Amino acid sequence: MNEYLCSVIVGTGCYIPNVIVENADFLNNTFYDQAKAIISTTNQELIQTFNKITNIEERRYVESNYVASDIAFFAAQQCLDSSGIDPESLDTIIVAHNFGDVKSHNKKSDMVPSLASRVKFKLGIKNPFTVAYDIIFGCPGWLQGLIIANDQIKAHNAKRVMIIGAETLSRVSDPHDRDSMIYSDGAGAVILEARTCDAETGIIAQLVRTDAGNEAHYLAMKESNNPDVEGHEIYLKMQGRKLYEYALNQVPQLVKSCIEKAKLNITDISKVLIHQANEKMDEAIIQRLFNLYNITEVPKGIMPMIINKLGNSSVATLPTLLDLILKDKLPGHQISHGQNFVFASVGAGMNINAVVYKF
């Protein structure tokens, strides 16, 4: 009988902030376009159009006294509590984020020490061989952390790795940019563990690409759209149309290649967990993926979505989505033994990654 070294998810946790921000809360904002001119369309119309495109009705913001490392810790603690794993047994802690700790009253990014070291401190881990570090990889950062953890395990360099995605996009969004309505805050965590199995399970394929020609600047930090804003604060900006076209052209093919790498077909996949960036975009991506297999009808329920109530929390969307499904908190979506899932994400870099996981 063959034995396989497998990377298996043995614990999950998430932190969903308590502050609910509805679309109506943006009615009094003054929005400017990228040319720094006031947008003449009424906010009511802007919000209606935004909702049709993204399906976002609400998003969550962190409380004013919390920063990214705080909510990363909350997700990590929940992950440890639900799994019963001793934190001292962790070989590695990886925290994916893009802006570090950004305080509510000071918009500057704070990344020293690393957020992973701050989480290790908050968890009270004394083991000096629990190595802690951060990665910055755009919205696909958490999934990239999972890939790095899998590589560590398969190379016999780790047995247990915690991977956390934490972000406070509300702190880096421009209130005068209509795109600010997309962004939200949150954190999610998983523990990946080495297991010896008699059949391949856990992560069975992974694939990553980076396009850093003109694509490198589709998401970038720039000054406010409002020309009257004083100071030199910079905010997250995106070239929405170019990002949308890039995602539709590149993500489906990479996901298909990853499925092929796992020696599977799209019909073998039970769920596709995709980064919650924009519901219409995600629907178009999944449709194009099935079109690559000459299948015109996407199976109902194959792509769970939580963006409607939680918005786009960057690196936190995928681990949050997984945690909610595993803990039966997302009606209509369950995980059964033997099912194949695809995780996929796209974001600043531009980076795309995908993982095929067998439960």
C-alpha cells in the first residue's frame, strides 16, 4: 500500500468585525472621479449601480481600537480553540496582509515587528522555533501562505503551520472614491498539518502566476480623488475595468490548469471557493471556467458567496468563507469526505493562485 505525505487543514477560525456599514451610509459622501472632478450622478444612483455590479449591501469595519494584528490574533485564537491544538506545537505562523497595522487616527502602515510576531506574542507562544513572518501578495496572500505552508510540509521542514489573512481596508480607502464601498475588514486563519495517508488528500495541486508588466499598477496606492484634501495620505486605488478584464482573461485558465495538474476534471469539483472581490466578476469567471470545458450551465451552489453582507476583506475572504462552511454557518453549503474543492484568488501584483484540495 502506498503512503502519501499530505497537507491537511485541521483547524479554522475567523473574526468578523461587529461594525456593520450599509450602502445607505455612503449617501452623504462626496465622490470624485480619477480626474478629481465631482461625479454628477446622484449618490443614490451610484449606490444602486454599485449594488447591481457587486451585490454588496453591507460590509464590516473593525472597531476603532483594533488593528490588523488584533483581529489576526482573534482568528488565530478561535482556530486554536476549535482544533484543540497546542500553540507551542506550531512550527510556523504566516500572516498575509498588505498594509500592516493601520490605526484609526494615523493612516501610516506599521509593519515592524511583523504582524506574525505580534500574533505570536499575543498568543503567548514561548517556543523559539515557532517561526513567524508575513507575506504581502495582494488579495491572494492568504492562499499563497497556504501554498508556502504546503511546500514547507512536503519538504519536511514543518509539521504544523498556521496561516492567517487579516486586513483593515477601511483604514486605507478613500472616502471620496466610490470604489471605497467595496472594501471591508476581517481576518481568517487555518492550521495546515502534515499527515501520512494511504491516499492523496488535502492539497493535491497548486499553481501561481505573477504578471508585473502594466498589470503591476492595476491596484496601487495614490492620493485622494478629492483635490481639496490636505496632507499627503495615500489610499488604495484600482483601475477597475482593466482589473476586471485581466481577471476574466487569466483566472479561468489558471484554475483549469491547476485542476488538470491534480489529474481531475471540472466535473470532479464540488465547490469553487473564489476570492470575494465582486460577485458579478466572480460569476463571470466561473462561467468562463466551465466554458473552457464546453459546459454552458454552471451547477447551482458550486460557488458560495458571502460578499453580500461582508464585502471584500482582501486576504480574509477565503479563510472566512471556509470557516463558515466547515462550521455549518453558511446555509446550503456543506463539506463531505472525499469532495474536491478549488480555492482561487486574484489581486494586486497582479497575482493569481489556485489550490485543489481533497477533503
